[in-house]
Amino acid sequence: MKTYKLWVNGEFVRSESGRAYEVRDSRGAFWANVPHASRKDLRDAVQAARKAQSGWAKRTAYNRGQILYRVAEMLETRREAIRAELQAVAGVSERDADAEIDASIDRWVYYAGWSDKYAALLSSVNPVAMPMHNFTTAEPTGVVGIACPEAAPLASLTSLLAPVIVSGSTVVALLPESAPTVGLAFAEVLATSDLPAGVVNLLSGRFEELVPHLARHVEVDALNLCGVPVSERAPLEQAAAETIKRLHHSPPYTRAEWLSDRAQGLEWIEPFLEFKTMWHPLGW
């Protein structure tokens, strides 16, 4: 049987706690044992994301686009393995699994194309009543925590990851409890895609244990609770507010919506950007 591991700091690692839990397929039969990440694993992932963020943000937009495009290329080479995961865990047909893989490949290519364009559209030169230039420019937020949903586990993961990292932010993503093996298998794509260590970190485990810690962590700059039911978000949002996090929750789409064009666009990049305004005297 396949040994699944967490993806932290560009390495496949077991949980430091030694714990694991069973994942069942769509028919209720045993599918795999996956690591049950601890709070220590989460802290390690956040530390890796923080360490990687400045270097990733300093790379040229062109280079980040190249790497996102490489993710799409490597996902194509892993089609057979990812298809098997989707069929087993999500309970979809071979045709529907291929449709989700195709949509995910297209989405990585789509955001690769945005890498050198979003800043031009979101930045501005502002009119001011004094002899000064005034510029507003888009910058990455930093470390973004994501709680991933169960629907369309590959397409939703792609839709949440790509628009965050394309701008230079880094990610700690908690994979859906019932279908983490899709994301852990996707980590094998990232391992061969030239993505620097720590830019994306993928954890499997119990949301009730990990999400509150993610919300409270002072090194996490933004939080997306897409995979957490709306009725359970209030205490997590309060914990995030106490450490001054940016909050943006992507909509809880259905599988068909995650595969559609509704789950991509400039409006998916903008929430995880900061905007810096600079003043510069005329003539200098």
C-alpha cells in the first residue's frame, strides 16, 4: 500500500506525533492510512512558509509564471495516479476524474499567464494636489493559511493555491479530512515542478485540532476558511482578528462550480494582496 506523507518545506515527512488515521473510499472501504498532523507539524509548516516567502516574492513575475506552468506540465505526467485517487476517494467516473484533472491543468496555466499582468491592472498612479508623484502598487500578503473543502479536491486545491502563490505569497494548506490523499498525491507534482521549498505546505489531519491553531498563529498573515462550515467560523475569525489577519473566505462551491470559470479570475488574486502607496517628489 502507498505510504502517504505530509509535504512540508519541500520534503515528504511523517507527522512528528507518529499518529495516522484511516481514509475510506466513496464506498466506505479502507483506502489508506494518512498522517495525522500535530500542532508541531503545523508550526513547522508555518515556519517553512515564512522562511520561503521573501525569496519567492523577490523572484521575477516571469519566473513565477514559468514555475506555475511547470506545475501544469508535471500534473499531466501524474494523470494516472491522480485519476485513481479521484475515482476512489471522490467516487467519480474515469471521465469525470479526467475532466477535473484537465480543469486543474488549465487553471495552473491560466494563473501562470497572470503572473506578469495582475500588478499592471491593480496598481495605479494617483492624482494629488501637491508637487508629488503618488503610486499604489500590489504586493504579496505573506503567509496564507487555507482550510480546503471536500468538493472537487484537486480542482478546489488548485483554485485556492494558484492565485495566492502567483503573487509571491506562500501557503500552509490543511487538506480536507475525508479526501486528503488527493492533495498528498498532488504534492508529488509539486516536488518535481521547480517550486522552491516552503512555498506550498500540505497537511492532513483533523480540522478541529489544526484550524484553531492556524487561526491564532502570529506568523500567518491571512486566512481562508473555505473548507470550514459557515456556522463554525465565528470563533476562528475572532482568533484571527486578535492577531490582525486578513480574512477572505472563498465560496463553498459545488464540484461543478469548482471546475467552471467561476472559480478563477483576477478577483481570486486580489484578496491576498497588500497595496502600498508611495509618495515621490517631482523632479527627483
